Amino acid sequence: MWPDSKFCWQERRELIMIGLFLPGYACTSYIWEPLEREIYNDFSGKIIDWPTETKRYDKIEDFTEWIIKRISIKRRY
């Protein structure tokens, strides 16, 4: 379940539809990338790490804002 945030449901839904994979809160790729390769042998997506070292990324809303800046979401509304 998504916490309340300033992002609308349509943006959240589109993040899900493009295959956003968040296996654990603040989980970096060195933890989940090997697992992902075992699950999806033909994976062709882009793997990016959440910058957990910075002070500002302590809530899921911060992650949502960060990921939206790095992917293209075409708004349909």
C-alpha cells in the first residue's frame, strides 16, 4: 500500500506499469540485483540505486520523487 503523498494515483500506477521494482525499503542493487537475475533471465530494464547516503531519502515519498525525475512518465490526464 502506498502512503499518502503529493503524487497522484495516476503517477503511482504508471510507475507500477513500467515495472518499478522496490524489493525492500532502501535496498540497494548489490542486495537485489543477483536475486533479480535469478528470477528474470531476460531482464532488459535499467537498474538504479536509491541514494540512501543522503539525509533527505528517509521516506518513501522521497524515493517516489527521485524516481519520477529519472524516468519518463507520459501523463494522460
